[in-house]
Amino acid sequence: MAHQVRAVVARAKGAPVSLETIIVPDPGPGEALVKIEACGVCHTDLHYREGGINDDFPFLLGHEAAGIVESVGEGVTDVAPGDFVILNWRAVCGQCRACRRGRPQYCFNTHNAKQKMTLLDGTELSPALGIGAFAEKTLVAAGQCTKVDPAASAAAVGLLGCGVMAGIGAAINTGNVGRGDSVAVIGCGGVGDAAVVGSRLAGAAKIIAVDIDDRKLQTAKKLGATHTVNSRDSDAVEAIRELTGGFGADVVIEAVGRPETYQQAFYGRDLAGTVVLVGVPTPEMKLELPLLDVFGRGGALKSSWYGDCLPSRDFPMLVDLYLQGRLDLDAFVTETIALDEVEKAFERMHGGDVLRSVVVL
Ligand SMILES: NC(=O)c1ccc[n+]([C@@H]2O[C@H](COP(=O)([O-])OP(=O)(O)OC[C@H]3O[C@@H](n4cnc5c(N)ncnc54)[C@H](O)[C@@H]3O)[C@@H](O)[C@H]2O)c1
Ligand SMILES: [Zn+2]
Ligand SMILES: [Zn+2]
């Protein structure tokens, strides 16, 4: 039996999204049907709509979600109907060269549902990041469902499905931030703020938030930044060095995705320190650095894909910390909206006063 549900679809490049009735098949082998409770609006959804990811329109948008498993297909044992789950875009395969080397967080062959969801006329939909959760129900690979404590708020913990996990993981997994470290975070949107929160969780002694928008800096401070720098008014590198005894931070997390902010990260870091690039650049961007500085400054230059997370390891742990009051995920939910307000949420993104709008169903 197929299900007809309401969902947010991007039909054509640059065109406003529309609320449509779509057809979601019953789960086949290895798949799960999930009733969505909440789904955050992420920049990546807007990128899809603008044709910035690929041209596989129509897209079924939404990917930062939590919900309840409604039914599962043949052979699914990890989750069962009734489970409260966060959806992820890293259902590891266990077979690829990364998995075989014991590094499943880099899995090169992550699983998605095999069956397609469609429009009423049979046109196949491309679900954003293999999820598609601005919908009453969606179909995913069972491995994309991570069971967590149902006492948690779906709107808050669903955000672990993408941006918030990317930021926290950039600090705790990729940057390996530890007790007493100094950290600078460049770009304090949802991802950068999550990196601030992750750094604090990891015991960083100094957390310097850098942004060009004072409102963003205020929020970063509330979330745990010990110092703020408006890099429109002052030189980011000099300011970071000044705040770290003249040396630079042990770890600098770049959460913008631009060459100039990457350079700030590179030079705002202490000798032998770590740069983590979690911001996503666009194809035309180029980086120029003296190779001697790359050598001479030592340390590590790393990229962070999805915070190098392993959903099965990280989601339940972070949800437990949230429930204990040690990780304020509610602070990332600026507003809750209805399914037909996603387009408005895209417009609000440019305003700079929203960390996350979250669709609640
Ligand atoms: N690596 C991953 O797996 C992953 C996952 C999700 C998102 N991302 C990426 O992370 C980045 C941030 O996402 P977000 O949701 O926080 O976006 P956002 O737009 O909410 O935040 C970006 C922040 O950067 C600030 N900014 C812009 N230009 C700046 C500059 N020159 N100097 C300092 N600050 C500047 C903005 O004021 C804003 O606060 C994006 O590139 C996004 O695509 C990466
Ligand atoms: Zn793999
Ligand atoms: Zn996202």
C-alpha cells in the first residue's frame, strides 16, 4: 500500500517551493517509513532549490528531522515501529574501503531508500540528502534512522540530523578539542554556534566567536563563547592572536566556507594547531597560501564532513546530554513553523536573526 502525504517540493530551479501531495511507497527490504514530527530548515535545502547542488528536480526538501518509525521492511532489525528516531545522511555500508579500514565516519557508499517517492503523476522525486523530511511521512534506508530517547523534543534533537551535528562534530570529532584548549570559531550561524557549544562541551578554556554580525556574536556568547570579535570592525587574525597571548588559537573552526575566512583561520591558529573547514565553499572559489607557511606553521588542516559523526555513536549520546541539561539544543530553535511556511523561512534566512526555523507537523 502506498501512502499519499503532503510535502514540500522544489519543482524548478529558483522557483518558490510548493506544498504537494506525494506518494510514499511502503518500505521494502532494508527500508523504513517514518512519520515526521519536526524538520529544521537548513541552507542546504535552499541550495537545492537554487540548483546549486545538482539538476535532479523535482526535489523533496528537508533533512534535519526526527519522527516515529511507522513500519519497516523485510530484514530490518535495528529499528521497529514506534521507535523515536533522528534521521541521518550517513547510514554506513560496512563494506567500502573506508568502512573496512575501521573509519566508517568517512563511509563512501552510504545507504538511502531504494524505492522512489513520486508526485501524483508518477514523476520521481529526489529527496534532499537522501531524506526528504518536509513531509508527513518519508521513506529512508533503515540505517538512516537512529533510535534515541523519546523524552526529547523532536524540534530540538532533529537538528542533530545535519547542521548542529556538523558544528558539534567539527569541534569534538574533527578538531579533537580538549580540556583547556583555545578555540576560535569563524562564522556563527547554526553550524558555527554548534561548534561553540561543542567546544564548551569538550572543555575548551577559551572560545573566541568571530562574525560580521553583532547579533550573531551575542547569540554565540549566550551559547558559551568567552570572547567575541566583529571582523568587520577589526582584523580577525590580530584579534584572535591578541586574545591568545599573541600566538593564535589551538583549534580554529571555519564555518563560513570562503577563501578569506579560511585564510583567517589559517593565520589565526597557533603553530602546530588545527584548522577545521566545516563551511562549504562553491566551485569557483580558489585558495592561495604561501606553501612555506603551510609547512612552517605545521599542524593539521582538516575538512569536516557532517562533523565526522557516526550517528549510532553520537546521536544517543548528545540526546542524553540534552536531556540532562548539559547541551542546550532548544537554543537553536528560533521559531517553529508549519509545512507551508518553508518558503517564508528561506526568506528569513537572509535576515540574520534566525538560527533555525523548524517545521513541526
Ligand atoms: N561540513 C558539513 O557537513 C556541513 C553541514 C551543514 C552545513 N555546512 C555549511 O556550514 C556553513 C554554515 O552554515 P550555517 O547554517 O551556520 O549558515 P549561516 O548562514 O546560518 O551562518 C553563516 C554565518 O557566517 C557569518 N559570516 C558570513 N560571512 C562572514 C565573514 N566574511 N566573516 C565572518 N563571518 C561571516 C554570517 O554572519 C553567519 O552568521 C555553510 O557553508 C553550510 O553549507 C557544512
Ligand atoms: Zn562504507
Ligand atoms: Zn543541513
